[in-house]
Amino acid sequence: MSKQPGRQKGPVTSRDVARLLGVSQSMISRAFDPRASVSPANRTRIVEAARALGYEPNVIARSLATRRSSIVAIVMGSMENPFYTGVLDQLAQALDEAGLRSLLFRVPPGQDVDDQLPALRRYNVDGLIVASASISSRIAAEWRRDDRRVVLINRTVPDASVASISCDNCGGGRQLADLLLDSGHKRLVYVAGPRNTSTNRDREDGFMEGLMERNAGLVGRIDAGEYSFNAGAAAAHRAAALKPDGIFFANDILALGGLDALRHELRLQVPKHVSVVGFDDIEMASWPSYRLTTIRQPVSEMVSSAVAAVAASATAQANSISLPGLLVERGSVMRRHGM
């Protein structure tokens, strides 16, 4: 390496590092891009020289020049569901390991996701991972035409050429139908989440298909309106009036609210008087006070697939991946007599 010059006045630029090493300025830029093709020896040599000179790359300036920022926006709606806080933590870690940076963009309650997404263009993000929110096929197509990857996690958009990574929600609903019927339940209630979510629609469809295949049905359907603890508690009161022996709440946070209401407000014993099942397998579902039977979503596999999809070329085929969930039996379902 050439003799190091003394510290100069003003910020050190990539041109200074390039001059010191006798390489091109573009080589310096590529060395600080984890995805660029640079030999390990050259990358180490450049990073060491930059450190000696006190050079730090200007990520914003580089993104303006290359139209690539190595930033992926994670778009989320409601954060009340603990399932998505776990997804967020794993997503941020996986993106970091892939040499990408994450920008969390939360859509406020009551505001339309489609109206908010154009603001992300100002951040020059390379792609979007959309979770706990839904976007229209029109907006998804616009982002793809703009050479930006869009990946939906635990959501699907009909007729949109974007990658979609989800649990097999329909299959999970069928597993829960079989479990309750095999356990002798005859008076079943489904507590639905938001109408506009593919997760709710697919779980209900799978549950109903499983029931109909065995000539069974529901004694009632309750529309909770949202995925929240309080909505689950309110729905439990309405469901209890139907005298069910089993209730399928569309996700775990609804089920936990329902469990507390059934036990502490309605004075019913779970599972002696009524069995309860959920979907997601959030951490609280395993707590001794709940011991909720549920479907575990394959979060690690979903996150890995989502990061691989968002890091792929914008021209790569956008695939829809559905991963099987795992039935986790705990203490909220009981075998009924008279089977």
C-alpha cells in the first residue's frame, strides 16, 4: 500500500481512497456493496485503506447515482397482533444478514395502504415486503414496472405478478375442522377476522370445506371485525349465546381474548364446557394460563423465502409459495362423550 498521506481538511471521499490505491472510483463503491462482485482480497484492501483515511461511504449519494439503496421497506398495518412483531424481528435480522437494510413503514389505522405506498418512492427503496396489510393488484403492478420487487408475506393479491409467501391457511383450517370433529364436537362456531384479509378468507374456507366433507356445519358465524384481544372477548360473548361446544377463532390474539372472556366473564370452563382453537401459535398461546391448541405458522421458512424473493432480480419469476402449518395440540380442546 502507498504511504498514507496526512489527514486532509474536509471529508474524505471515495476519490481519495481510489487515488491512494491506484484503482477506479467505481471499484471503491463496489467494495462497500455486499452484493457487488469484488474479490475478498480487494474488498479487504479497500476497507482497510478507507478506515486508515477515515472514509465512510455516503449511502444516500450512492443510491442516487445507482438508483439502488440496498434498503427494503417493511410495510405493516396493525401491530397489535403479536404474531407480526415476531415476524418483524426475524425479517430485520434476515435482511441484515443478506446485506440489506430495513425501513419500517407503518400504515396508520383507518388509512388506505395504497394511498400510503407512493410516499416510499422518495426513499428510493429497492423493494417492499408487505405484512399485516393488503395492497391492490394495481399498486403491486406499478411497483414491479418500476423495477422494484414486491413480496407479500402471509397475504395474497389476486391477479398480481408479485411474490407471495404464506402459510397454507386453507390447509390449516381443514386440520382444525378434522381435530374438532374427531374429538366429538357437534356445535361449532367460527369467529372471523377482518373481511378484506386473505388469511381470514382462506382459514374460513378450509374450515368449512373440512366440515362439509364430513356432513357437518356451523351453528353460527361471528364477525369480530378485526384481529385484536378485545374483539375476541366481545365475539366470545356473542358466540356463547349459541351454546357451542367448540369455537375456532381466526387467529390466536382473538382466541386469547375469547378464552379470558369465556372463563372470567362468562364463567365457562375451557375445555370442559367449550373447546377453543386458534391460528398462528404466538408465544402467549403456550403460556400455562392459555395452553391454546392452534396452527403454528412456519415463520422462519416464510421469512427466508421472503428475503430471497425481495433480493432477487426484478425480472425474476414472481412465485406464490404456500408452506404447511403444524397443528399444535395443548389443553384447550377436549374429547366429547357420545362419539
